[in-house]
Amino acid sequence: MTHLNLQQVVEHDYCVGCGLCMAQSKKGRMFETVKGTYIPDLAALTKSEIESAENFCPFAKASDIEDVVASKVFKVNNLRYLEGLGYYHKTYAGYAIEGKFREQGSSAGLVNWLCSKLLRDGYIDTIIHVKEDTSSNNKMYSYQESSDIESLQSGAKSKYYPVELSEVVKALLSQPSKKVAIVGLPCFIKALRAYEEDNLQLKEQIKFHIGIVCGHLKSKNYAKFLGWQAGIEPNNLKLIDFRTKLKKSPASRYGFTAIPRVGSEDSWIIKPMSEVVGGNWGHGVFKLTACEYCDDIMAETSDIVFGDAWLPEFVGDSGGTNIINSRSPFLSNLLQDGDDKGLIKLQELTPKRVLDSQRSGLRHRREGLSYRSGRDEALGKPFPKKRTKPNSHQLNIVRKTTYEYRELIRQTSHKSFLLAADHRDLSISLSMLKPIIESYSKISRVNLIQRIIAKAKKVLTKLVQRNSN
Ligand SMILES: Cc1cc2nc3c(=O)[nH]c(=O)nc-3n(C[C@H](O)[C@H](O)[C@H](O)COP(=O)(O)OP(=O)(O)OC[C@H]3O[C@@H](n4cnc5c(N)ncnc54)[C@H](O)[C@@H]3O)c2cc1C
Ligand code: SF4
Ligand code: SF4
């Protein structure tokens, strides 16, 4: 098996753009690629900074796998462990009742409710999270600090948009007395945890690592692609709100809002995701290559993780519901206290049920990753070291074809958008993507039928066994 040094991580497009390697450098900064992702300026790093980054970069050879990083933090609390979910203390479904957290949140507002609780009760000075970037015409969102509830809430909702940590981490290190909570995707939190091993000041400053469940991350061009389909050309697009709740629709049937650079609120366009190409999360348009080589969905190194309750018993509620895995007895108590006081509503779920809400993502990142890395190994192509080993799952031809199609959709989305942007003609991209997505959907239907038959066979065998006993 081949594993990557930092240079190879970037060269082979496995860099997720977290920016942490550049947080070490005074002059270095992150660059944007034409694809709309971030990569580091490795030339600005010294040899020892590169070596150090290889210990925490989530895709480099020397960095520890999630289980190792997590066990250092959570084993002390004697937490239990479930494959895929990671360590757990308490697992719940729930939503915010207090204020407008639920209404303004992606799922049910519990991430920002918890952040507000930590701020108001004085456990931390500030929250580091992702908000609209009003300082630049070139990016919609970036990591920033919020020290009051209004500022925190201006950063509610999920941003399916690349962000990087270099500047906020540099700023944090320059104020050693500041204590923070940070909200991040699983790979960002894992990189931070590993970085903190060598940087005790940072470890002391980051009091809480709040994870968000992650299916995958998109490039900046995804936002432009959505806006364009809503009738706003990329140059005229100011912002995309990726999670607009549609009243009276199930939580899973959300929309997006495209906001032009010029015009009042009347010119904002709201569209259901189901009405645009690439609105189906499972198609994985504009996905980063790194995400195809990641097997952490539940932010396994975070103190607590929040996701969408994609479960039949919750999905009908258009207000949205969170699933939660708390790995911190302290944070479990804070949530419990909120529930007791009627500020939030919690319902205990089994750890397995929490994981059930992410089954399809989990399959793509276990079975799918075993297929992708197995194929890379056969081709002699370097790939990142992960827990899921090449060819560790047996796949039939339909599953293999499914994964090949997903890859084709991903690659075509990036390339076709650049062509469309060059020619200022969205139809170029749509006409390249649509036939592939249609073929993929046919394969997915075969796949579904096979799964239903396999499940029915299992139930039947159990019944026969029970009757013969
Ligand atoms: C790229 C991405 C992929 C996701 N994939 C899934 C998935 O497959 N399955 C699933 O169940 N859930 C997924 N989520 C999480 C889900 O969309 C919600 O973020 C989560 O359920 C919390 O909802 P909430 O209403 O409690 O959050 P809110 O109360 O709305 O708060 C969200 C907080 O997250 C911060 N934030 C938003 N975007 C980012 C970002 N990119 N990086 C760091 N912080 C950010 C905000 O600044 C805010 O503080 C994903 C989120 C993102 C950003
Ligand atoms: S540390 Fe982050 S930014 Fe640096 S190479 Fe690795 S993934 Fe990319
Ligand atoms: S899928 Fe994995 S690598 Fe990609 S952004 Fe999410 S946590 Fe990071």
C-alpha cells in the first residue's frame, strides 16, 4: 500500500484544504484552485513545518487514524465504542425550543443552541465557526469568531462550501488567554486534535470541539452552479443559503436561496433542491476528491457531533430534527439541563439508531472506499492511509458500477462547470451531466431492488428457522 507525504497529498488532489498546515507559517497562505477548492502554498513551509504537518494533515502518511486520535481523548472517560459512530456517552434526537435556533438552523438548531449556552454561561470567550464573509468578493463564507448570540446566529446553517482554518488559528494563537469552542467537519476536527498534541497552547485554548456530521464537502463552484440554475449568472451571485426550510414539506425536502449582488429581498430566489441538477446529495456533484478517501462521518474525534435525523420517525417534521452523539459527560449534562428547563427537547436514541440515520453515507465511505482504494492499489496509484482497507468488502457488479458512476458524476461536474463558465453557457454543463445522472439513477434502482430482495430473503430464512425449531 502506498501512503502520501504532504507534497503528494496536494499533487494527487487529496488535500481537503483545511489550512492547518499553513497555520504554522507566518507568511504562507492558502491558494484557491480553478476548481474552487483551497490548497496550501507548501513552498512557504520550512522542512520541519512540513514534517510536523505530516503528523496532523488528515490525509498524510504519518498522521494517526481516527481511532488512535479518539482513543487518546475518550478512553479516559471509559466511553463505549460502536464502529462508524465512534466513542459515545449519550445518543439522542432533539430540537431547540428556545428562541429562533430551530427556525434559523439547518436541522433543528442544536449546534448553535449549545454554542450559545457555552458562551452565555461563560465557559468560553468565543465560538469559532463559519459565517458569511463580507470582507471579500471572492468568497461567500469563511471561518470567523462570534462572541455574542446575534453574531453567532448570523452564522447559523450548513455551508456546503470550502473553508480553511489557517487565519483563525493564527489569530487564536496570538491571544493565548482566549478560550474557545470550535465547530468543524470531521477531518478538520481530527487535524486540530492531532495538531494540539504538538501545540499545547492550542490544546489549552480549544475547550470544546463541536463536530458536524459530514457526507462530503463541495467546491465553491457548487454554489455558482446552484445560483446559475436559479437564473443568476456566477458573476452576479452574492450568496447561497444552502438550507432553506420549505414550510409544510418534510425536512429532507429542503431548498436553497440564491441572492444576487444587486437587488432587494424581492430578487432572492428560493428553489427546492429537488428541482435542480445536483440537488440530490447522493449524486455527489462538485465533491472534493479527498472526501472519496475519508471514512469519518460522525466526527469521531469531536466532543459532540450533530447531524440531521434522516429517519422515518423524524423526517416528516419540516422544522427539522438533530441526531446527537455526545462523547462528553459535561456536554451531555448541559443538554440534559436544557431539556429539564424546556429550552430544548431531547429523546434518547440507541447508538445504532443514530448510525442508521447515516446508512447510505456510511456504505459509500466503507464499502465504496474499499472499492476505490482497491482499484487504486491495482493501478499503482498512491492513496491516503485510512482505516478502511482496500478490497475489504465484497461487492457485486451493480455496486461497483454504482461507485464508478458516482465518480464520473463528480469528475464531470467539476470539468463541465469550467467549460460552461468559459463559454458563459450553463447548458454545456447541464447537457454533459444529465445523461450520466440518468444512467446512474437506473443503476440505483437495480441496486435498490437487489437490496429489497436480499432483505426479504434474510427475513424468510429467519422465519423458516424459527418454525423449524
Ligand atoms: C459540508 C457539510 C456536509 C454535511 N453532511 C451531512 C450529512 O451527510 N448527514 C447529516 O446528517 N448531516 C450533515 N451535515 C450536518 C447538517 O447539515 C447540520 O449542520 C447539522 O445537523 C447541525 O444542524 P443544526 O441545525 O444543529 O446547526 P445550526 O444551529 O444551524 O448551526 C450550524 C453551525 O455549523 C457551522 N457551520 C456551517 N457550515 C460549516 C462548515 N462547512 N464547517 C464548519 N462549521 C460550519 C455554522 O457556522 C453554525 O455554527 C453536513 C454539514 C456540512 C457543512
Ligand atoms: S493539512 Fe490540510 S491544507 Fe494542509 S495539505 Fe493537509 S489537508 Fe491540505
Ligand atoms: S467527507 Fe471527510 S474529508 Fe470530506 S469534508 Fe467531510 S470529513 Fe472532510
